[in-house]
Amino acid sequence: MSSPEALAGLLESKGVLAEGWAQAVRAVPRELFIPDEIEVADVRLSRGEDSAGWAAAVYDDAPVTTQVNDGDPVEDGAYRLPTSSSSMPSVMLEMLALLEVRPEHRVLEAGAGTGYNAAWLCHRLGGDRVTTVDIDPVLVAQASKNLAAAGYEPFLGVGDAGLGWPGRAPYDRLIATYTVSEIPYAWVEQTPRGRIVAPWGGSFFSHSYAVLDVADGRAVGRFAGWPGFMRTRTGRPHRGYLCDFYRRETGTPGQTSVSPRDLAADADALFFIGLALPDAWYLFAEADDGSQEATLWILADDRSSWAAVEYEPGAGAGYALEQFGPRGLWDEAEAAHTWWTRLGKPGRDRAGLVVDTDGQRVWLDEPTRQLTPPTGV
């Protein structure tokens, strides 16, 4: 049976029903926050055409895409960029556990989305202690209706959540439901003695939570988890099909000793390389013929440059590559890989972040040991 109780049971069986949130999961009907037309794992579902399948998806521990292309029409065959969703419930609980909310806390949520996460916060804290902000007025209007239908009344604001919401500050906790490459200092100012939890990272690697404690105008903390959230809409890089970035130009050939397969499978290496390539992303494409061959693509956000490294089983110590554009993207990635190797191949769990009036800085082992990744070659 598809219900909040069934969802709570599923989360409990997975061992992820975080302490203090079970009542909220059981009390808030997720179906009130999900539109009739959704996408789950690239499959489109309609409540009108398949109510049972729709309900099963809603009460599964899975993310549900509720908006693509910022709500604009999408032509057949065009790239469908997810721009709003109801996050995977177990991931929501993971973030809320990191947030360490207490009953007396006031919380700012950056990114209202459907309002489902705000509803959990309202159930735990009361609506007067919850502020949620989104840049999309259509999403805010719908979230307001969803929350009202569920019986909750937080403060909802339309605006750039990167600026926080100073009119209701200070906050004890701030949670972001989208990925940022920079922690806004406004968040630090408005959470002066609290905690910030936000998905963090650039284009190359964005699968980290920054968990930061704030004191004396400075936020300091470490990275945790392996989230996969949508990017902030302010300064969001272009995304699309591979052909939008690679137009079959002839590049410069070369060779590397770094295995593209090993690199793509090493999350720690990707994290540290991502510090040097925040404005490029990678795609590891497996051959579909059973040969185990693959291509590791690195593609610049501005679509001016690309690199491709070929993996062939038994190729030995060398892997063929090709680069195109004003940047040698593989050269940059390999230089960052060498830098990480010389550091002793540290894990991401040894890294942290500090944010103050001078900006943000990544550190290794302790905040005084600032990391300076190579830039360009």
C-alpha cells in the first residue's frame, strides 16, 4: 500500500529513518507535494493514466523530477534538464541528520522546491520557525498550496536564496536543497552561531555536503556524504547532450599513463581534480558491445574545449587521448591528478572548507593548511 506509513517502514528497513524525524515522515503525505505529471529514472508517469504506478513512485525511496527546463516547453528530442524535484527521502533524512535540528531552532531553507522538506521541518519545529525561499515564483506558489493542503504555514519568499532572507534572520540552521560551488557569505552572516548544510562542488565533482559550523563571522567544517543535487540557477552552466559540447572537430592527439577507468572510479581523485577544474565536467561512456572499452570525456562548461581518453583492456601503460580547444583539459586534469598524488592521495574525508569575508578556501587536515590546486598548465 502506498502511504506515508509505508514510506516510513521502507526507510526504517533501510536503517535510514533518522531519530526525531519518524513522526514527520509518517504525518506528511508526500502525494500532496507531487504533481500529476512526473519523471522517475527518466520514465514519465501520469497520475491520470497510471494512478497505481504514480502512487508507487511517490512513496518509494526515490527522487521524483517535478519540473524540467525551468518549466518552459520542451520540444520532442530536446535535452530535458531537471530543474526541480522532490528529493530521495533517505537523502533528505541524511541532510536533516547532518543539520542537527533542535526543537527551539529557527531554520532557513534555500530552495523551496515542492515544499515537502519544509513540511517535515514544520512538523518538527512549527511553521513560525521555518523560512523557505526559492527563485522560481511558480514553484513558491505551488509549494505554498501544497503546504497549506498539508496543514503547514511556514514563511515562503520569492528571491535568490543565495542572498538568504535577512528580514527573518538570524537563523540557527540553514539547509540548501541545491548545489552551490561557493557558500554565500550572506548565509554565514544570517546564521551567526549555527550550522550550514549544503550540497557543494563545481561542475567536475559536486557530490559532497559542506557541513559548516559558524562562529565569530567564520564558517568552518568538513565534507560528508555523496549527494547528487541540481545546481543553483544563478550562474548555472550549460548542460545538454554530448553533441552539444563535442562537434566532431579534430583535436590534438596524445597519450597518458593514467587509466581513465581507474580515474572515473576513484571518488577521492575526482574530488581533488574537481578543485582544479570547477568549470568542466566529465562523462565516462562505456561501449555497449561487451568489449569493456570506454571513453572518458572532459567537457568545458563554456563548450569551447573538450578532451577524450580511450580505455582499451590490455592496452598496457598507455592510453590514447585527443584534446580540442584553447584549453588542454586532459593536461589540466592530469596535472591535478599528479598534485593529488604528491599530497599522498588523501581521501576527501581529510578535506574541509572555511568561509569568511575573504571568500572560501578548501583545507587539508586542519583549517590552517590551505590547498592550492594547479590552475591551467
